[in-house]
Amino acid sequence: MGGAVAVILIKERQIVDAFQRAGATSPDRAVLPSDLNVHDGRVAWRRLRSHAVLRESGEGSGLFWLDVDVWKAVHRARRRAAVALLLAIIAFAVVSGVFVSNP
């Protein structure tokens, strides 16, 4: 399962990079995903759309742009969650070690 999550995160980063390279970071600079060789039916695409990282320029236009501020916020939130999880694991290991070593 961890491998699948890693692949999705890598794909998300590739999509974001493609939009940044194209300069599609505002509604007036929106592009077709197919012009960037981005497939809009995949999990990574759907996740970015559901988080409003990728926004459609106009309803039904098929043109999309990258909301850089939202992407940064999503990235920060994920990093905080990863750090919190790591700290919880470390705390659990320390507490378990303390209780195991005391008979």
C-alpha cells in the first residue's frame, strides 16, 4: 500500500511540475491537460482537482491552471501530518521501551 501512495504522490508532483513549466499558474494562462501530456482521468489528477490545486478556467472549458498557493498549503499540510506521524511512532517506541525494560 505504501508503494501505491508513493506512486500517486510522484505523479501529483509530475503534474504540478508540468503546469509550472508551462506557466499555467493563473486563469488567463490555463492550458489543456493533453497539451502537457497529462492524463485527466487518473487518481493523481482527481486528487489535485479535489484539493483545488488544479482549477478549471471556465466551466466546461477544459482549460486548467495550477493554483500555486493551494499547492503550497497542501504540501505543508502533508509535511506536518508526516512529521506528526513520525513523532507518534517515536513516542510509542519510547514508551514501549520504557515499559518493556522495567519488570
